[in-house]
Amino acid sequence: MPFYQGLNYGGSEWTPQFIKEIDQELCIGCGRCVKVCSQAALGFGNLNDDEDADRMQSKIDQKENCIGCMACGKTCVKRAISFEAKAI
């Protein structure tokens, strides 16, 4: 199955890895991924944890805006974001 491919500045082939999901068990709500996303694909959401205290977590807001740069995953200290290549 063929996947979307592009070329980097040096001319090498590159396969974008698009955001698949955010593991809510791992996410600590630091917001680094939201801040680094230039396409506004990520946002914040409230999550009620076991102690009934509201806390913020990252969530996928507009998956269709993701360009596959993986910047969010590179800034995630907990590695809570998973990616996948998109088939053509």
C-alpha cells in the first residue's frame, strides 16, 4: 500500500507521520505539544481523574489540520502521542 511521500530540502524522500492518538494515561497536560503545533491540530480538554479534581490534558482538536511533521511528539516528555503514515 503506497503512503503519502514528500521530499525534504535536501531532496531525500520523506514519509509524513500523522497524529493517530494521545494516550490519556501518559499525558500530564504540560501543553508543550499544543504550543508547538503550527497547524492548531491539538488543544486542551478537561479530564476528571480519580480524585474528582479537574485537570487539563492535551487532545486532538482538528486531526485534519495535521501536516505530519511530528513536532508535537518530539516535544512530548512522556511520549504520549502516537503517529501513523497515511495511505494514498
